[in-house]
Amino acid sequence: MSLQDDLSAVRRNLDELTRKVEQLEQQAKRQKPTPPAPDPSRMVTIPDTPYDNALWTDTDDEGLGARDRHAP
């Protein structure tokens, strides 16, 4: 095979790959279900105000253990 034949084969393969990807994109668009709209009655508003520090009294730092104890 000559270089020109190799380049032609690469071009054909690239064109075929491009067509296949476009077909897959079209199939994905047709099969993609539209997600339902969120139900406003189930939404919870989270306030921006800071939490009361008293909520964290006597708590351990997760993964770090208790403040008054040391790792073995």
C-alpha cells in the first residue's frame, strides 16, 4: 500500500467514525427521559443564619475522635 492509500483508508475510517458518533448522539437524545419538575411542596428552605454553637457542645470531631482523648 502506498502512503496515499493509507491516508485514504484513514479518512474513510474517520468519516465512518464521525457518522457512528452522530448516530449515537441522535439515539441518546431520543432515549433521554426528561426529568420531572421538582415538587415545590417537598422543598425545604435552609436558613442562612449560623447554627447555635450550643448544638455542638459535647460532640466529637468525626474522624478525629474526642477532644479530651488521644489516639493510642
